[in-house]
Amino acid sequence: MRRPVELPHAYRLLNHGPTVLVTCAHAGQRNIMAAAWNMALDFNPPKIAIVIDKNTYTRELIEASGSFGVNIPCRAQKDIVMQVGSCSGRDWLAKPEHDKFNAFGLQTFFGAEIEAPMLEGCVGWLECKVIPEPHNQSTYDLFLAEVVAAWADDRVFSEGRWHFEGHDELRTLHYIAGGMFLTTGETLS
Amino acid sequence: MRRPVELPHAYRLLNHGPTVLVTCAHAGQRNIMAAAWNMALDFNPPKIAIVIDKNTYTRELIEASGSFGVNIPCRAQKDIVMQVGSCSGRDWLAKPEHDKFNAFGLQTFFGAEIEAPMLEGCVGWLECKVIPEPHNQSTYDLFLAEVVAAWADDRVFSEGRWHFEGHDELRTLHYIAGGMFLTTGETLS
């Protein structure tokens, strides 16, 4: 079940380096893209850093709305990650499906604080508001954001930590290259 | 065996989100610390982003030298990651060991382009030169750097991709919190 994550624990959703799906919406348009280049930036208030290429449709919607969703997909969603990561939202605008969500049959829910749709079936979610840093954005495609709400599937994340044992289909994905991913493996303590 | 990684493939060493060890040296002093908050920032020339807290001794040496090493530790080095991540280099300055390398018996080698020592036994290494961005550094503890040389253990990384099968002790570490790590698991394609 999806449950809120206390904001001081939000960084732990990204701490182990998962590949994420970025969602965004503005003025009736919405999009979703894959992003391996993300990291936590601060504990409390939680902040993150993420790279959003200036050629993406997602970039356009994020710059217009000032917010985005970070969705942490799991092994069961590997094909979705490849699908949404292999085309542009612009490719669908003039087609009957209109966006990637319709094109790939993606179910969404609304977060608490932002307008971006959040993807069902993920194992963690962060609602993010852009911290405007025009130099970083234009020079490095680098976005900094404050996490204003966070959620996780309590089957695999609770009390501030991941516990994937017994839920192999819910393990996070870590992109290598060329369509290959690593999943998380054993927990060491 | 440690082999050079072509610079356009350097980002792939960090793409799957490993926790790293940052090494640094300046004027006869050296240090090493753990850093889970790192990511690739660009392909070619390769750049990375990493968070280096302003209270760390590492920060002092990096700001003085303008360079640092990113060492990607493996499962066999879990205890080293916890050791160097649980104390400050400043704690050792007045002791006979003088630094963490001596205190914990860490073997190092010299990279090609920077003065920081690189840690033996890791599975990947990036030699980095800071891209000065004073606002990011002071406001967010965020450092951007260009990767000027990269190396990997060819038992687990070659031809631009990770392949950990058959080498469980060389799997990368992904920090959760509270002394717990995830290792990489299955490869999916």
C-alpha cells in the first residue's frame, strides 16, 4: 500500500541510486521520461538534483510548471521504463493517443502538492518543486528541487528504509546502458 | 586487472547509482570519505555532480587542490566504507597514523591526471577536476567536475558495461542508511 514518507526520510528513496521516471504536467499537457542521473542533495528540507536534457518535452513542461514528479519504478515495470525512455512526448502530440500515458496504457494518481501525474505501480514517489537556478539549468541541464511530499509502497519501504526481501518484482531498477538494467540484490548490514 | 575506460563511457561507471569513496590530497595531506550522493552529469567530455559537505576535511583538500578521485568500492570493501565514512580525517591528524589510509591499512595507487591517491581493491575509478561553481559549492555543498581519466576492473566492467555475474564479492555497494547496503543483483536485458 502507498503510504506517506516523512520528509526527513525522503532522501533515502534515492540514496541507493535507482533509475527514475520523471513526470510533469502543464496546461493540459503531460509527459513522462526516464532519468538515471539523479541524486539526493539535502536531508531536511529534502532536496534533490536531476539532469533534464534541454531537448526533452519534459524540460518544457517542467520549466512552465515549476514542478515535477519523481517515480521510482520496479522490476515489473522494466518494459515501461524502456518504452517511455525511447520516445519523446512530442512524438505523440498529434496522434490519437496524444501522450505517452495513453500510448502505453499507464495508470496514474494525483499527488498532494503538484500537478504532475504520478505513475501507479512504482515503489516510491517524490513530489518536487524546482529551485530556480537558471545558470545550472542552461549550462548543465541540471535541476535542483525541493521535495514537498514523498510516498512509498510499504511492502518494500517502511520506517525509513528499503526491504526488498520476498518481493523480487518490486526491486528497483538501475540502468547500465544498451537496454540493460541491474536490479537490487542482497541487503548487507 | 585495472584497465582504462574510454572517457565517453566513464558515465556508465556511475549510471547505476553506486555509493563511492572520494579521495583527495593537497600539500602532503590526504583523505578519503564515503559519498552516496553522486551522479553523472554529462557524456563527453564526461562530467559528474557530487555532494561534499562543507564540514568535511575532504572539502578543505578538494577546494585547495581543485581535484578529487571517485573510487567505486565493492562488497569485499564494505567494512572500509563504513570505517572511512564514520570518522573525520581531522580526527587522525595529530595521531601517529596521521590519516585514514594509515589508520585502516588502505593501499593506494597513483592515477594519471590528479594528485589524489586512488584506493586499491575498488572496481572503478574516476579522476575528477572541479569545475568551479562557487554558488553551488557554498549554497548546496554541490560540486561539479570533469572526469579526466577513468579506470575499471575488467573482471566486472569492460566494453562500456558492468557484468558482475560470477563475481559476487566485486558487486558494487548502494547505501541505504543505518549501516545497511544493497548490492547489485540480477542483470536484466
